[in-house]
Amino acid sequence: MAEKIKIIGIGDEGKKSLLPIYEQWIYESQILVGGERQLSFFSDFSGERRIIKGKLSELVSYLSQEKKKIVVLASGDPLFYGIGSYLAKKLDVDIYPYVSSIQLAFARMNERWQDAYVTSVHGRSIQGLAQRINGREKVALLTDAENNPSEIARYLRSFGMNEYRAFVAENLGGENERYAFYELEEMETKEFSPLNVVILQKTAEVKTWSMGIDDEEFHQRKPEKGLLTKKEIRTLSLMALNLRENSTVWDIGTCTGSVAIEACLIAKEGQVFAIEKNEHDLENCRLNQGKFRTDFTAVQGKAPDQLETFPDPDAIFIGGTAGSMDDILSTCCSRLKKGGRIVLNAVTIENLMQAVEGFKNNGFDTMITLAQISRSKPILNLTRFDALNPIYIITAQHKKGES
């Protein structure tokens, strides 16, 4: 029976970061696996060396067939945004972590980190970072060559997030270790080592937003304001979507972006994709993205065109169909993930009937809420109520037992 594969975390100081028993296991192994930087610390290793390149599935296939003693080297803590978790699900392994770069960065900063929000833009898009971190007191970021400290500063400043100052720690544990605090404006113009960690620390209080943003807060058409999904309807529709923190959401006919923006505030760890046919409304949507610090994909087009570029959604909001309801419903129903929901707002009885029939034809069950909202309005020293347009909120799901 083959021995368990050992996954050993290592720091930038190389062998100095290892316990003696870990170093012994490395030299006793017959195959040493790791990135070029990790393997370079063991130029005197006499066994077989394998550089991690390409797909991890190929590495798993190779390791699963080997009967020799194997050690895999990983950076820092292999279970902290590393390969440890992936390999542990596929292979029989033992994991021996070193301290993570985040731990070291907070140590250099002399700051506790149990209350920090930790995320990564290493090897992934920076999109969505704004809503994930907005309002948080302390944020730790793993970076890469593209999403480097300068790019992070530029990104944050584009959303007006100047309440943060940054601590950048470079080459942690190595000979060229360097760390310092920077204002974002300064950080945007500096160059940094590719090996770095960024910690953001909030230095001022700013306004944050939650579900139920007042209508007048949004940039919108003036004097015509009828195309904004009103706060009460927006709140009911978002509740009907049953969003989770990591949901992927479509907003079709986004207009000012009000629903997409509030979806971002709920699905902070997810993704939101919006489409709008009117260029002027899309401009307002982008202004609102900046104001409410929500970073989502918004494209100009008439659905169902361009929906094929969006990933399959957990939830879909349809605020407008521009005469293409049947085609839109067909696309949305076929792309919605199992267990997901579609919420459509209809103003007229004709659109209500067409929507219900369309969902039925696509194998979906519907539930309809007629929302008749009135808002108080002062009249001299008295109060009266002004009625908003009645809205049919149609919630659709796959029929029970179907996907």
C-alpha cells in the first residue's frame, strides 16, 4: 500500500521555514512536486522533480497512479487559497502547513486579524470586489501580477473608496522583505514586488446601503421617472428571488440598475449581470453603480440577445421585455439552475396573462402577487395617500420534481 502523499507548506525563506522533520521527509521522498520557486529551494534533491503546470486534474491523475513516496510543496498554508483543499478531495494526503502570507502580513503590521475579511484577487477577476468589501473595517487581499497594489488602488478610487489606507507587505519572510502604509493615491503610482499582500484599513466612516434604497437616491430619467422599479416593489421582488450570498443573478431590462444594485448588496459573494436596451438608461445605471459601490456586468442590448454571454443564473429578475416576452422566457427558463426562481413584474393584465402562459409552456409553476401600494403625502396640515401603479409580481419555479 502506497504511503499518503505529504503536502508541506513552505515560506519565502525556503528551508529555514521548515521543521527538521519536514525537511527529512522531503529528502526521503522519491518524487518532489511543486512550483518552480518552491522546487528551487531544493536544487540538491536527487529524486524525481515535477513542476506544477497546467491543469490540476492532470497532476491528480499523475499522482494517483504513482506508488512512490511523494511530497508536494505549497506556498504558506496549502489550505489557504492553495492547492491543499483540491488535492485533499481527490487523493489520500496529509497536510503540514506553514504560516500563511496573511498571517505574516498582520504580524508585520502588529494588528490582530481574527476580525478581518479575507479574500483573493489572485488568478481571478477583481470585478465585484467593491460590494464585497464596502463598509468592512479591515480587509486582507491576496494579489497577483495583474491585480497588483497599484491596480487595487485605482479600482478602489474609481468607486470613491478613499476611506481606506493600505498596508502592503512584499516578499514576506524573504531577504527582500519590505512593508509600509500607503494612501491609495500614493499606492496607485508605485511599483511593488510581484509577491505581496495588501491589507486595507478603514480610517473614516462612510454611508453604506442596505435593501430598500429610497427611489430619489438613484440617478434616473428626469422629469420622467416612471421606469424605476419603486422601492416597495423592488423589495418584494428581491425577497421573491430568494437570493443567497453567492447567487448568480440576471436583471433583464435593468434601466437605472436599481434591482441589480440591491441584488449585489445581498449576493455580495456572487455575480450580477444586467442588460438594458436604452443607452441613456444604461448611463444612469453606471452612475448608480459608482454611487452605491456595486460592480456588476451591465451591457447594452435587447434580450434575449447577449444572454448567451452570461453564466447560468440562480435567479432572474425581468423588469421589461420590450415585446420579446416569449423568447426571453424560453431562454430564461432553459438556463435557470435547478431550484432557482424567476421574478417578472407586469403592469398590464395582457402582460400578466402572456407571462403566466409562457411560464406554463416552459414547465414552470407560478405564484402571483398583486401589489397595490400607496404613499402618504402632506396636504396643508393634513395627510392623504397617493397610489402607485398596481404591479403584478409573478414568481416562477420549475415544477416540483423537474429541472
